[in-house]
Amino acid sequence: MQIPKLVLIACAAAILLPLYYLSDTALTLARRARAREPIWQAHRSHFYQRATDNGLTVNAIVLRVFLINSALGALALITVLWPHAGVSALALAVGIVLVGILLASFVRGRKI
């Protein structure tokens, strides 16, 4: 049985919308597991928590997450309005790059 193309294209929107949160969680868990830290215990190693530790204000973090989520929402909408595998792949790639830039900025923190 073959999965319809439309279902695959709709998956792009379903991945794009929570991409920031999925990325933060998955990378944090992977980093903690690699360091042999107990992943079930409380910690302060999510990217947004590291951003506050690195000097970013809560307002700056919330604004950045809001903007990235707005961009991801726009990309998801594009994949629904133009249901084509190439559009979905490009939107996912752009979303991944944007989230990567944001997460990297959270690790760097505020330049002093």
C-alpha cells in the first residue's frame, strides 16, 4: 500500500509547527544522554534556559521564540497552500536552518 502524496506533504506542516520545541527537546535529551546524565531528572540545560544563563533576558528569549514560531507557521501554511513535495522539502529545510540559528544564538548568549 502506498501512502498518498498529500499525506506526506501534510506531514511537513505537522513537523514545522512544533519544530522549535521538538528540536530543543531532542537535542537536549541527546546531549544529556551522551554525557551520561540521568535524563529523567530535573535540569536546566534546555536551550532557552542556557540562553538566560548566558545573559539573554526573558523578554528577548520570548520574542525570538515567538518570531521563529511565526516563521514556522508561515512555512507550514505555504506547504498547505502549495501542496508539492519540493515546496514541502524546501520549507522543512528553511525551518530547520532557522531553528538551528536560533538555538545557536541561545548557546552563544548575549555578547558583552
